[in-house]
Amino acid sequence: MSQVERIAAKLFDGRDLYFFDDKNSALPKTRKADQREKDDRPQTAELRFDPLTGDYITVASHRQSRAFLPPANACPLCPTSETNLSELPDNFDVAVFENKGPAFGPGVGEMTEAGNQPFGFSTNAFGRCEVVVFSPEHDGSLGSMPVSRIETVIRAWSDRTRDLYNQPGIVQVFPFENRGQEIGVTLHHPHGQIYAYPFVTPKTKQLLDSIEKFGPNFFQDLYDFESKGERVVLESEHFIAYVPFAARWPIEIHALPKRAVQDFSQLNEYEIADLAGFYKVLLQGVDKIYDSPTPYIAAWHQAPKVEKRNQFRLMLQITSPRRAADKLKYLAGSEAAMGAWVGDVTPEATAERLREVMQ
């Protein structure tokens, strides 16, 4: 696939900013510069090792001061106006910029491992965190946008995935969207994020263990199993979505490409166009289950830079804690403390309801 066109710029403190325009966009190819006074970036956060689990925990105290539900006239993701010098100095279709208060970065480099020093080990939280702004409009959601705009977002994910995997020390690139205050969203403007980690994340380690245990054709076997089941909710030429057999959340949808691709950068033109319409139907379906918008996390799992990454397949997981119109599932004792989940709704019932609303 040819690389998508992007317009590169810099923000007031040296952060990268990229504009991705829709096809046939009327926006100019040159954009206004950031007019804010120059400033320094925060130091790279600290990464601490937990010997109980083998996980690395980022301690990024500078994030305590980040914006929290500002009013629309002070939104940092709207285009800059005379009264609001935002993170976006000019108008845009889709924009991606480095997070002002990143959990990983701004420094990049090879991460130091704990090794034989498990107790009290810490190192630099190298990596990168980016914000993906889906629209200049303050209201709305990704699912409510035209298919052409969703395609632009996918092309931005593809571009950033390719670029980030080529940066020193980046091991895993994770595009995701947190939607809704119930999830913990602190900015209402439609947007997502990309985290580029200096290590393989715990969830992905578990998945790699499953591939090692059940064989190199794990994802093809998974596709074959789920595609023939009663929990399929949507299928297109190149993608399939289903409620997984052992779903944890009241609303949980997984999606796979039918071709074995490891990340967004490997999707071809036909797959990108197909995915845009497919994803819109999925997101709209989640919102149609109830009379009000449903909070969710849309997580795009991509292959990490490991020896057998070709055995991994790009995978979407949409999860929501909403178990009724006015009820949320909270992670309490068994789930939060022990990781032993109890499902509130059968996956088959969830799949049936999703099929109904997606028709």
C-alpha cells in the first residue's frame, strides 16, 4: 500500500503534529503555525518493575495536571480560535499530535530490563503517546462520521503504525479509543490515542503464550471457529466481527481481517475501504443497543516486534461495561483482585441483540 499523504508541523514545545486530509479535501496544503510561546517538554516518565507479576508500571506524575472536561470554548482539540489557542493551530480533517503529558516518552530508546534486580528496579519509560483527533467538530462520535472520514482515520493509524515501529526501542504500537465519561474520558471532543510501548504489554504476552501453546495457526483456527458460530454479528468482504465464546464484558465484540495481516500498515487499499464501512456499522450498532450512547473501549491489537510476529493477526476488541440501560458492570473483588471474571450476559444473547440493531 502506498503511504498516505500527511502534512507535518511542529507545536510550540517541539512536539510533532500531522494533518491527514480526507480524499478530495478542500483544505489548503499549508497550515498556520502554532502561535503559543515556546516551552519545554516534561521529562520522560519513570518505569517501575513489579516483581509480583513481571509487569512494568509507568509513574508519570506530570499527568495529574492534564485537562479535565473543559468547556467547549476551551477545548484543546478544537481548531485554534482568537479566544482559544488549542493544540491544533489551524483547521483540519484528521490530526495526530504527540501528547502534551505522555505516559511513555518523549524520550525514545532501548529499554533496560530488570534482569536479576527485580526489587526496586526502575528505568526510563521510553516510547511515545499520540492523540488522534477524528474531526474539527467538538460534538459527535467516530461512528456518526461519514465512511470517508473513518477511512482517513484508518489511513492515519496505518501511517503512524509504520512510522512508530521504525523508531528506536518501540516494541508494540496500540491505537485505541476511550469513549464516554463512564470509561474515564477527560475530553469530550471525538478522539483516540496511540501508545507506542518499549515492551510487550501483559495482555499481548498472554496471547503470545496461547499461540505458543496451541500452535502457529492459532489465529486461523480462531477465525475458523468463530466464523462458523452463532455469535457472528457482522461480516464484510474482508472482515468478520463476533461476540467471543468466553466474553468477559456485557458488550464485547471482536473483529478479525480474513487475510493474515499483523498491523494496519499491511492493509491494502481494498481492505482499508472495506474496513471503514464495516467499522462504522459496528460502532453504530453498539450505540443502537440502548436509547443513549454507550461507553466503550475500542482496542486495536497489533503484532509486537517479536521473533514470531507473523503468527499474530491484527485484531479489534470493543468492550463496554454497560449491562443495562441504567447499569454498569464494575470490576470488584473477583475480577479486580484475582482476574477471575463472572459474565453477566451470555455471549449468545449479546450477539443476537447486536445482529438485531445492525440490520
